Amino acid sequence: MEVWLAVEARRSETVKDKSVLLIVDLQIDFCPGGNLAVREGDRIVPLVNRLARGFERIVATQDWHPQDHVSFASNHPEKNPFDTVQTAEGEQVLWPDHCVPGTRGAEFHPDLDTLAFDLIIRKGSNRNLDSYSAFFENDHETPTGLHFYLQGLELKSVYLVGLALDVCVYYSALDALRLGFDVTLVEDSCRGIDTPPGSLKARLEEMKKAGVHILKTADVS
Ligand code: VGL
Ligand code: ZN
């Protein structure tokens, strides 16, 4: 009992009020050995677990695509991963098949402390429309529900971690800013794809210019 109280006391000292930790797509397919592996994607798991202990609210997203999804190169004859096609929403990058519900690759990394999650948002399940941001599908208007959830709890700031830094984390950060949140990216608790090379750095700069605070895990936890 005393130990428990001590743990709770320490927790409440460090908990960030009115903040949410948003863990983006920390799934097996985005980690080494997965279908759309991000280099060192698995390395962030212990950092994310540590960060999560300092937050009152934790939301995680899962990329969640049907097998016939528009973003899979395998659904476009004569196209390869990283080619592009035109869709109603504009240019769509094609990816290897990834994060198909029921496959192992769609699951969270097995070492991720998922019991701490308050909410899990699954995105990208409309076969005709991709969804990079945790807030909106790629038409930039169909909500995932996350904004309503954060508004309902009167949360004002969003701390972002996860995969991939230059795709889903990037789009989530910019949408969070647009929606009026104070946005912090915890850089070393993210990894990016960086294809083409240099795109990761450019997107980091863009986020910084737009007003995203960029911190290290040690500064937050
Ligand atoms: C992602 C590419 C395709 C991501 C998802 O989570 O960053 N990237 N689907
Ligand atoms: Zn995807």
C-alpha cells in the first residue's frame, strides 16, 4: 500500500496536465522485419513506454487497411512500391501491403505497454482513401474522431511519438497545429522512412517553422 502511494505521488508530480501522448502506428509492419519497415523503428519502444508513464492520457493509432486498399502497390497492375498513382484525392504513394487486420504486422510492437492506452484509433480502413494523419483521412475533412475526444476532455497540448516521423507523425503534427493544439514532437521517440533521402530533414524543418516544439525524450520524461 505504501509503495503504491509513493508510486502514485511520484506519478502525479510528473504527469503533464491537459496533455495527451499520441503514439502513432508503432506496429510490427513498421518495425525491422515488417512489411514496411522503418529503420530502427523498434528502438523507440522503451522510450515511448517510459514517456507514457508521465502522461494522464495516452492515445495510440493503428494503421488498419483492408487487403484491397488503394495504397497497396499490389492492387495496381504494373506498379511497384513507392510509385505513385492519381486518385480522387490527388497523388497517392503506393506502399507494400501493410497493417492488414488479422495479420501479425497490424499488431502493436509486442513490447509496447498497450495496457496504458486510453484510446486506440484505427485509420485507413476505407479502401478508396488513405489516412496518414491521426485526425483526418487524406481528404483532409473526414474525421477519425480523435479531435472530438481531445476536445471533450479539454486537452490542450499534444506530444507526438511513433512511426513514421516523415509520414503519419508529420501529418498528425500539422493537423494538430491547425486544430489549435500546442504541439510537441519528441524527436528521438520517432523514426522516419526518408524516401527520397532528405525528405525527413525537410519535413522536420517544416514542422519546426510551422510552430511544432521539438524536444528529446529526456526533456519530457
Ligand atoms: C504510414 C506509410 C503508409 C505511417 C502508414 O504510419 O507513417 N506510412 N501508411
Ligand atoms: Zn498505411
